[in-house]
Amino acid sequence: HRHRHRHRHSCSSSRGRGRRPRRRAWAGQRGGGSGGVPVSRFVKMHFEAVTGWIPGWSDWGRGVSWHFRCLAAIGHSTAPGLPMPLERMELVGGPNSMRGWLAQTLGPGGFDKSQSGEIYARGDMRLEANLELRLQLGKGWSIAGFTDAGNVWMTTPDALRPGADFQWDRFAGEIAVSMGAGLRFDFEYFMVRLDAGRPVRSPVIGEDIKQGAWSFHPAVALPF
């Protein structure tokens, strides 16, 4: 057998700047502190682990590889009355996350955005897992099948957004699931892919996704 394993975890901290996107834990602030200008202060942690396995015990295993990612992130505003900065909040959907949805259209939690008119969704925390089977069919091109599970949540309740906050007694029912497949073209110096996914489980109670539309995601490089 040949095994591949990568594990990334960081607990370093800094003030006023972010770490590398995929492994970070920092405290930061934005804005001035004089003249009555609001200051945005926050603390955030990000954990991500990626592993892969290439079976080598049969001819069937040639060109086949399994890949798994587990991700958890949480942030919290330490400035009274102020939320997390929008650019520091978590989002799901799109070509690299929860591919059954377009970017920023899933979550937060089990909140039904159709009742409020909201379009885009972000959250203070995120839980996600991705499983992908990749099959090399020829030189420079391959196919993949994948399953994504996860969501984003707020860390504090909001009366105007019921179900958007994380609660231990209901978060498992708010885990969304999507499945799909994709094509990958490797030009050695860069890769182009097209993934198509559709939701198979919605976090919104009563939402019918049996006729859910497919989402198509052209992208460069692998999702993880």
C-alpha cells in the first residue's frame, strides 16, 4: 500500500493581521479607537486536516485515490455590540466547499432565508467534511465523485434569524449534505476542473430538495 497523510493545525496568534488562510488562530482589530470611531475586535481559530490514500493491492486500484478533509473554524467578536468583520466570517458553497450550493447561499444553521429576503449567508463558525474519489483515466485528465457535509452558524442567538445560531441539541440536524462529480484536466503547470453538485439534505426544516437544481463550479486547482 501507499499512504499519504497531511495534517495541519496552528495555534499561533497575532494582532492586526491574519495568518495563512488554511491554518490560523488570531486576535485582530479594525478601525480607529479615537474620535468615537467603532473598533472591531475579534478572536478566531481555524483547524483543517487533509489526508489521502492510494490503494495498490490490485489492477483495479491503479489510478484510484481517496481524499478526505475535515475542517472546523470559529470566531467571536470581543467588541460589545459589534459583529465579526464580514471578511473574517465563514462561508460555504462554491467550487471548494459544499458544492451542491452556490457560494454564500447555504446557512447559517437552519435559518430559512426565504422568509427574510436575505440572499447571501455567512457565519461565525463552520464545520465541514469532504470525501472525494479521484480516478485517473488518461494522461492529463481524470474524473471524481464527491460528498460534502457541513454548514455555518452564528455564535449568538438573533431573534430576527431563528435557527441561525449553533446549539448542541440541534446542530446535527442542520448539517447539510451534497453529492456530485467532476472533470479535471491537468496541464502540468496548472489544473482546470468542472464540478457539478446537488443538495441531498437541507438544514432548513420542511424544505423540499427532491427537485433541487445542480450547481456547476468551474475552477482552477483541486478543492483540497
